[in-house]
Amino acid sequence: MQHETLLVLDFGSQVTQLIARRVRELGVYAEILPFDAPLEQLRAHAPKGIILSGGPSSIYDEGAPRLAKDVLDWCLGGEMPVLGICYGMFAMVAGLGGKVRPAKDREFGHAMIVVDAAAGPMTEFAGEGATGAGHEEPVWMSHGDEVESLPEGFESVAHSASCAHAAIYSEAGAGMWGVQFHPEVSHTRRGTALLGRFLDLCGFARDWSMGAFVEEAVARIREQVGDQGTVICGLSGGVDSSVAAALVERAIGDRLHCIFVDNGLLRKNEREQVEAMFAGRLHNPLVVADAGALFLDRLAGVTDPELKRKAIGATFIEVFDEKAHALGGADYLVQGTLYPDVIESVSARGPSATIKTHHNVGGLPEKMKMGVVEPLRELFKDEVRRLGLHLGLPETMIWRHPFPGPGLGVRVLGEVTEPRCAVLREADAIIIEEISRAGLYRDLWQVFGVLLPVRSVGVMGDARTYENALAVRAVESVDAMTADWAHLPYEVLGRISNRIINEVRGINRVCYDISSKPPATIEWE
């Protein structure tokens, strides 16, 4: 099925994929290509619009990413509307003869812009007035540079207290717009509306849907696996692996075999819950691998977070290989890798910075014995949930909180041992129970405990204690690319703390993590 296409040229922003995701939500097929993709490749997609993403570089630095001359002429030559976001705006300005300089006052986070003129997409920020002049709008900024002078034919249509050119516009060609802020993140209140207006200016019919994604994903899986290939899936019971399995099973039927690995790093009663959840739901019975002792042995003495993740990922593959041979062999391994896993692990398309290695992405041995099928690699968690509902999976599965592939291995900070996992397991179960009892589970993106490599003095029964500290982490998010710490009621936090200290031997202090992402990540490791 051929769709009208919007291209996002990636200059390395950590949230580039958010642009494509927002565009898809608005009914338009979006594809991301690196900023240095050759012109022939760009033209082959026949795009009706171009978005230039943000990025971590400064446009005036030596070696900073820039559009090639022929691509610049094509993008900005009037064949289709162009929107530059942050660094993308700087690439547009510099490419057309304007100047960019270090900002006197950098802006990172919430900011207010003032609309000076309603033009193009900025009409969505115009307020009630006919022109919108003087209307204030909350946005999310993340920049250390600013436009010093605009190219010929451009005008400034918005400013902030620290940025004279928060949005710019030129009528040249099919229309060129630039915004200093990030409309793709949820913190920009009307950012999605701005992107929607840009899509309308491009003339899109908005024919992209989750149904279309399923149709094309099934076709891609069949093409990759072929008519005879067999596939195994590491099924954890979480939404990512469950939806991935459902999608692959729709494509190849009983050639899929699902394996649940008890790695000794699970939450309380998780193995039993997963076995019950998938009983009778799959073409082939769920295979359970009891590998807890092996994983814990591989983690003995390991404290570095990256080494933990790599050790866990490599051991997963070993176990899959062994079980695949027992099943008669497999050609491919399904992984529920999502785009946030990819963007935090590797520079996927542009020159983005690596944050951490996800076990689905960076933990694979160089010489793997199976090919990898990752049908959700381009999606965010909320998109995966919508996909799961579309595929008919139960809501209890769809709305289960994310649980990292390395499990408690990255929530037990420091060395991972069975006694320390047992302590965290009990504490984590209390956290989930109290959050659910308070009716807050669906309101949160994630809530969990982190066992710290810190001991503190306490008093219990008039006796001195010297035991572990536990951090409680609860966040609200839409897609895990950004997250705010949840303002849980004090009485709920009090019950959690009181129960953990009273019921879990080995913990005498409970703390609450009030860090947002960024600058922190959701998981501690």
C-alpha cells in the first residue's frame, strides 16, 4: 500500500522519532532518514513535506551536520513545504545565508513565547484574536544557540524573553517555517496542533492508521521470515513482547514458538502470572526456561550498569539458542524492542548521543545464531498499546506497567544477588499493591522500587539497625521519552513506607525520587 509521505531529516535529536510519531497520530505516514541521505533516496519517497529535526550540535562548529548543497536546494527550493525545528531551523537559516550564534541566555525547559504574527502553522498559536499578535503560548525550549540574522525573505513571527526569533516564516517556494521550540514534545501545549496545521499546508489526505501499520508489518514479517522460517519469541508477559508475539503469530501462525525465561530477576509471582495469562492463548504451548541460577551466576561481582545489561542480554540469547535447539531449531528471534530502547542505546539515524544500552539493542553477541525480528522497533509505548488493542489482546496485559528486560538486575543497584533480589521483590509488591488500592495504577506510567547500595542507621524496637535504603520511583509519561515525577498523595507514600519498613526485613529507610526525565532517566540504571 502506497501512502503519501512526510520525510523527517534527522540531525541527531533524542526526540526525532517523536516528530514522526506525532505525524502518524495525525494520519500521515512519516519516515525518518539521516540528514546526509543522498538526494536520489529522498526523491524516491516523493514526499509532500519535509521536517528538519533538532540535534545536539552547533551549526557554526567545525564538522557540524549540514544539508548537502543539492539536498538544500531541493528541500528549500519550493517543491514542498519545509518546517525546521530547533537545529533544523538553524540549518535552514545558515543554508540560506542567515547567521546563528551562541545564545546570551540559553533556554532549557518550559518557556513562554509571544506570537507577533499568525502565519502558516503559527496560526494555531494565534489565540482568539484575528492576528494573534501579543498572544502568549507555553512551549518547550532546548537550545544554547540563537538566530543572529534572518535570511532574505524571512520574518520573525514569535519571540520569547530570551529569544528574538522563536518562530520564523518565509513565503518563498512552497513555504518555509522554523521554530526554535519543540512542538513534538507534550510540554508544548499546542505543538500537535501546529504540526497538524503544517500537514494541512502540505496537502496531506491523512490516510495513515494503525490498521495500515498492521497490514504492512505483517507483510514485512512474512517477507523477512519466508515461507519456511521458524521463529522463537522471548515472551515476558509485558505489553511489548506480547504485542510483538501477536503480530508475528498473525503473520506466520504456528511457526512461532514463545519462550518465557525465568531469569531469577522477576517480580513477585511473575512466572505464575505469565503462565496463567498465556494458557491456551497461543498456537503452540508456552515454553518455560528455568534459568535463574545461570543469570545470577553471570552477574556475580558485576556492578557496572552497562556490563550488567550486556551480560543479561547475552545470557538471554544463550538460553534462547538452547531452547530453540530443543524445539528442533529456529531461524529468527522476536524481540519487543521499541524506539525509546533504540534511541537511548545507539545513534539510530542521525548523530544522536548514546544514553544507555538497552538489553534488546546493545546486549546481543556479534555472532548471533538467529536473525532478529523487531516488528515494534519504530513505535512508542502508547502506540504499541493501541496496536495491542487493535489485535484483540486483553486490557490487563495492555496496561501493565513497563518492566525492563534486565528486570531487577537494573533495580538492584550494585551487585545482584538472590537475597538482595528477594528483598526488592517483597518491597516492590507492596508498592504495586498500595498504588493499585489507591486507584492510581492506570494514572502512572511506571511505579517501582530501587534497592540502593546504601545502608543507613535506624531504630527498631529500641535496637539499632544498619540496613538498606529503598527508593520509590513513580512517573507520569506518554511515551517514555520525557517523564515527570508523580505527585503521589502523602498518605499513599506514608502507607508504602510504613508497610515496607515493617514487613520487609533488610530495609529501614524509604525515599521518594522526585527527578524528571530529562535530566534523569526513568530507570536508575
